Amino acid sequence: MGPVVGEDGVARCPWAGGPGVMRDYHDEEWGRRVSGEAAYLERLTLEAFQSGLSWATILAKRPAFREVFAGFDADVVAGYGATEVERLMGDARIVRNRRKIEAAVQNARATVDLRDDGGLEQLVLGFTPEQPPAPATTEELATTSAESVALSKELKRRGFAFVGPTTMFALMEAIGVFDPHLLGCHRRGQ
């Protein structure tokens, strides 16, 4: 399936065809470059929490995630211990998965450790594909790439968790490491 034209007459990737939070995310954020450590840590964390769930669920809980993870300030989250993990496990406003919460803390610590080597943003951008995908239909969409596999391995080597190749491909799409929009989508090439 190629882009779909919504009731507003605009062609979009099919998952964002109707009005609502998913369309807003598609039009305003998905595939656009972000900058700064907190922005990268937020997206990495949210992609990990999304694993096995719908993105709409994560978007609905995003304000609470931002609150409980201190705006994704790596220094603050890296300092979380067992008390904070238990507090987060009791907070129904977020996804209460112990392994994912512990991974978020671990990833904040690994992010702090990366600063001496250029930081999280530089590391992720180092895996930008030379030949970015240009799918015309959903059947042509990939869920991993050689770059997402390599990024996953490097992040794991550096102490990150919940950073598998599929999750890293989704991260690369979300933060505009390459243009993820289908050919013909109004956002392609912007």
C-alpha cells in the first residue's frame, strides 16, 4: 500500500491517514532530526518501552514519561536506584515493566559514560546509511538494516539495554537519521 489521502486532501504514510495523535506525530515529528542528549535519550527510551506495544500507547503516556524521567536528563536518571525503580513500578501513568524501567536507568548511565567519546547523538548519527531507503509502498518497508544491526551491537557493547536492531531501526526512522516517509507522502524530503 502506498500513501493514503486523508479527508484533508493530504497524502500520508498509511499509519497516519486519519486525524488524531498518530497523524499529528507523523506530520510534526516523525522523521525529523532532533538534537541534544536529552532528545536522543528520550527517543531511545520511548522506542524501548514501545517494544511489544502500540506507538499510540507510548504517545499517550509521553508526558508522564517525561515527568518521571526528569525530562530525560541523563545525569538525574543515571542516579536512580532501587527506590526510584519501585516508585516507577507503581506509577500507572507509564508502562510498568521492570526490565524496561531498569534498562532506562542503565541507558542513562551509559549515555553519561559516552560523553567522553562524543556523546549519544554523535554515536547514533555515525550509523547514518550511505544509501537511505526510499520505499514507495508498505510492502517495501524494512524493519532492520545493516546500520541498525551495527548500531545495536555498538550500543550493547557500550552498556545499553533494550537496543535491538528493530528498535534501533525505529529510532533511526523517528529521529530522522534517514527520511522514513513513503515516496508520495507529503512529508517525504522535508
